[in-house]
Amino acid sequence: MIVHPDRRCESVTRTERVFEEAQDDLLDYARLPAVTKDNYHVEIGGNIEFIEEIPSAIAHGADGIGLYRTEFLYINREELPSEEDHLANYRSVVGINGLCWSTIRTFDLGGDKFFPDQKHARELNPQLGLRAIRFCLKELELFKVQLRAILRVSTQGKIRVMFPMISGIEEIREAKRIFLRSRMNCWPKGNPSARTLNRCHDRSSLGGDRSRGACQRGGFFQYRNQ
């Protein structure tokens, strides 16, 4: 509480009140289709880190989950998450009413994101060393645990998979080769849902990486019902 607000404080308060009122009004239109004047439909994806953020994403007009960060599954715990731990969590994100798809990003550890296993933590250079997809491609068993869980939850709804901090096409190709091998292990006689992979690299996602002072690129593809 401000006992004797000056003019500047009163002005800021009025601005905040106007913003809150405008936001409430705009939410009434949030679920309308996002279509351009030339009739192009734009997919709106909301980025989340915790499942508790899903209702807000839907309320603000998200058609799907544009990016689901999975690092928190590894942070602040005594043991590495199991395949069942991953699966239980992803079931709260995929196939949710009000969402058309969910993009799961494989774990991005390193930098300001610490690893519970001290052996691996010592190997992570926070600036230039093993991080994100490079760490996944080196520690294959950890990577495969997550991929198997993603594959298993894909029977519940449409998913997209994103690999973080891609520096070249070979990293995407290698990651997808591992993904395909994991799929064969999950369903040796063929996937009962008859799902297929799209072409090697559907699209890129560009974003700032504050810890490196640079731009990072993620590559993702869609794993979908046919």
C-alpha cells in the first residue's frame, strides 16, 4: 500500500488498470480462429514448462502446445527420471481437450540448468560444451528413455518433437535415426497406430539464449496419425 502516492504512481496505477480491463476484453476473443485477410489459418501454440500452465494457454487462444520444456523432470531430484516418470508427465500434456497437438522438447541441460547426477554435471560446460542435443547424442541411454516415453504417449494424441540447440542437419538426422530405432523397440511388429515420420526437418525454431549471448536453433518434426 502506498500511503501518499505521487502523480507518477497514480499514472502507473491508472495504466495498469486500463491494461487489465483491456486484457479481460481481449480474452473474450482469444478462442476465435486466427485467420489472415487472405484466409490463411495461423496456428497458435503456447509455450509451457509446467502442466499447470495449460489452462492459461488455452484461455489465451492456444491451439496447441508450441513447446513443452522437460528439463524440470531432471532438476532438484535425487535420481534420474524413469521412462514411467516421463510417460506419466506427458500424459498430462498430450491429448488434452482444447488442444490440437503438443510439442515436446527433449531435455536441454547445461548452462543454468543443472543435472542431478554429479558424474554428468561435471561433464557439462555451461557455455560451449555438452548441452542439449549434443549431450543427448552422447548419453544415448538417457535420450532413449525420454524418446520411448514420447513414443508411447503418441498413442494418446498428436505430438511434435523438438530437438534443442541444433547446430547442423547431421544432428537432426542422427537424432531421428535414434528415434526410429526406439520406435522399432517399442513396436517390433509395427506401430498399432500406423504413425509415420515426416521429412527430415519440418521447420526451425529460433530463440535467444541468454546464457550464451547468442541465438539458438531447434529443429522439430511431427509424429502423427495418418
